[in-house]
Amino acid sequence: GPSDGWPWTCYVLADVDDQATVRAACNLVRTVPVGTGDARFWRFAEIEARMGRALTVREDVDLPGGTR
């Protein structure tokens, strides 16, 4: 559910091609510096990656722009 206060929750849902892409995205979060010190973003965030079946949209759902 939504977070009303600290710590806030944020999710990233991404359609990726392979594990290497997931690994690169997680590594980006681990290496981004925060502020002027030695802290990295991962210190303030929890990283969890899940891979599964391809994301499909039901036939009865209209997409923006009328594309499918």
C-alpha cells in the first residue's frame, strides 16, 4: 500500500530483455552518489529484482494511442 511517511515506497516496473539488463539497472542504483560525501543511493534504498513471464495486455484493454 501507499506510504504516508518515511520511509516512502517506490516501485519500478520495467519490461527488460534479459538478466544483464536487470543487473545493470540494479548496479546503477548501487553506484549513484548521494550528496558530496562517499554515500551511495543503495544505502537509503532496498533493491529487489524479480523476473518472470513477459508482460501481456489483455485483448479487451485499449492502449493509449490505439496501438497494440
